[in-house]
Amino acid sequence: GMAGVANIGTDINWTGHPFAQANWYGFGRLAWNPELSSEIIAEEWLRATYSNDKGFLEPIKEMMLTSREAVVKPIAKE
């Protein structure tokens, strides 16, 4: 089984930022096919949402795949 919880808030695009919607896309794709890689999911989402231009895809996909640490606050050890 699989379950997902979403707090869509009141923003016009539900997540407050277009890139945050990539998380919902990733959840749906993994629900459909749990063997997909992050790279495939990111490229699919970027192509469907923004552009097929390789000059856009490659740097933005790299940014997406390496950005987790920028938004996840590590838990401080006491």
C-alpha cells in the first residue's frame, strides 16, 4: 500500500513555489513505478513543466538533484 499526505494551503499554485510541485509529481511517479530514479523523475517533470531545451534541462536538473541539503535542517545533537 501507499499513502500520501498533502497540505496544499491557500497559495494559487497550492505549494507556494513551482519547484515544490515537483515533490508531488515525484510521489505520483514513484507510486506508479517505484523503480524510477530521481534523475528520470526530475527530467520528466522539467520537460513537462518548463522546457525540452538541453541548455535548460541539464543545469536545472543538477540543481534539483543536489538541493536537498539546502532545505533540510539537520537535527542538532545535544
